[in-house]
Amino acid sequence: MTGPSITVERDGPLTIITLARPEAHNALHAAAHEELAAAFDAFAADPDQWVAIITGAGEKAFCAGHDLKQQASGGGMATPPSGFAGLTARFDLAKPVIAAVNGVAMGGGFEIALACDIIVAQSRAVFALPEPRVGLAALAGGMQRLPRAIGLKQAMGMMLTGRRVAAEEGMRLGFVNAVTDGDVLALARQWAADILACSPMAVRATKDAVLRGLDTPAEQAMAEQWSYPALEAMLLSHDAAEGPAAFAEKRAPMWKGC
């Protein structure tokens, strides 16, 4: 699957989505948003796809955010109902998504990464929410997700100044999981492989319960988790029986994702 602005590759149960506008630092215009929304719709709906990676083409940019040239020419700022890049408002996606940040992640580009479950970065990557510098605000989840990821004061320090944060500092602050001097997509594939070694049903139940419980007292969240759809599906799944059986028989489990 390809489009003018993105490419989509499937490698077994792994989907790799690449922003393919390197000449524009992978900034997103209206058509790119729609292509990405369709790609994530397909990933979410396909029972054979268990993990996704999103990355950018070229060595300079992961995503420079919204295409301001399009906006300046009257193109507007409309995004799909599922949010910036078809991802930032997709709150019902229980499957894990990894951001492989290969370069600059500015504004909406940083918000794409923050909407992912894991962020791995090339050492040259730079992150910022610089919207106030151009008279705007980070309206695709940045103002909500960054404080949850690194705490209020550190997030305010970034957001109120629009300052740029290098990959290593991002890891120290806590929003980056790992940094490499080499191929960031290869690193993301390693993380994906570790996730794929687990039951996809258990992975989805874990993500769903964690995100639902973030703003809920622990006692309440622990009581309510039994009614979460992903956890109910895990408990009734083939995988829930296969895991203990494989352990007892000293063999690798054969996950079915159902």
C-alpha cells in the first residue's frame, strides 16, 4: 500500500508507515492526513497486524508538523476525526504503535510521537512544540500528553518557550525510550520484535488498562479493569491458555491473537 504522501509496508504482523515528503521535512497537508487516517484504520481493523511503527523518510526530519505553507495559501488546518496524522485522537486503538524518530519532530510531528506508546530516536533527532512562536498552540494532544509524560514543570519549560530538546535530553526527561547513533528503524524493529514475542491479546489488554487508569485512583482502576473489553477478550482467548501450556511444556508459545 502506498500513497503520494506515505508508504505502508507489512512485514508479518508488523505494519511500517513512513511519511514520504522529505522535500517538505515530512510536514503534513490535508491529503497526507487522509492517507494516514486510512492507513491506521486498516492497521486497527486487520486482525493479522499486531504492532505498528511510524517513521519519516530521509535523514533530516521525522515530521515538521503541519504544512504551514498550505495554511498560508488558504489550505486551512482541518484534520480527520482521528486527529493529526490520523493518530493523535485515536483513543480506542489498543494495538501498540512505536515512533521511530529519524530527525526533527516539531509541533504536530512531536505530537504524533507523543501519541505513540514507545518513542525511539536517532541521536540527531530534535523535539519541540514551537507553536507559540508562530502564534498557535499544540492542539493535537501535545499540551495534554507532554505533562503526563514528563511532569508539569518540565513540560511547561518546553511548551511556553518552544525550545528544542535533543534526543538524549528527551530520554533523560522521560519521553524517549531509547536513542541510537545508527539505524533508528532497526532499533524500532527490535522493540517491535520484543512486543511480538508477547501475546497480542495480553499486550492490548495491558495498553488499554494502563491508559484507562492514568487518571483514576488505583483501587477504582483495579476494580474496573475486569470490565475493559481488551482484558475480557484476553481472558477468553486461545492465547490465555496457550501461554501457560507453552511454559509448562518448555516451548515457545504459538500466539494466535484471538
